[in-house]
Amino acid sequence: MTLRSTTSMIETERLCLRRMDESDLAFFIEIHQDPDVARYIGGANPRPPAETEKGFSDIQDSYRTVELGPLTVIRKAHGRRIGLCGLSDAVIERQGTPGRLRKGWFFSVQAPPSRPRARS
């Protein structure tokens, strides 16, 4: 999933999904260094900051060239980033197959839980 260059975000009742920007880099460096997250996103070891910065730059390039890339997920209740979701062209992935789309998501284990909703 991604957004057209003329669309700034997708909103649901609880979430805001938007293209990554420079303000997100520190969050993604931190989350990529969390061993509990790293084991689910391409390896058992946390990513060094330089690798996250390179991936972030690749995503920015992908937005410009193919208008495709993952989105930052923000929980509206507290306005904090909680993770990432979306589609990417496999050609920008480390071990991708050109012409094949990949879906993906990950969320911080530290993301505050949302408030339980009353059921009727």
C-alpha cells in the first residue's frame, strides 16, 4: 500500500497511515534495534543504524520513482508512531524478485495499547 503523491494520508477511527518522512527516521532506527522486533523483520539480529538509514533512503527513492512504499502507522489516541505497513516492489528488497510485490508490517512492542472499546 502506498499513497499517491497528491494524497497526504489514510485515516481510520484509530490510526493514521502516511508516507515516511525525515521525522520518522529516529523511530525506525530505534525499532530496528529492538531484538523482539528484529527477529520478525529479516533476521535474528537488530539492524545497525547505518542499515536502517540506507533502507529509509531506498524507501524515499521508491516513493519518487514508482510511488510505492511502506507507510508510517500512528495511533491517533496518543499521536505516537507505532510501526509500519504497506507494499513494496520486491526489486528494492535485499533479496527481492523484480516485478513482484511484497506486503509487510511491523509494530513496536512498546506501542501503548489502545483503550478497550465498549461492546453493545
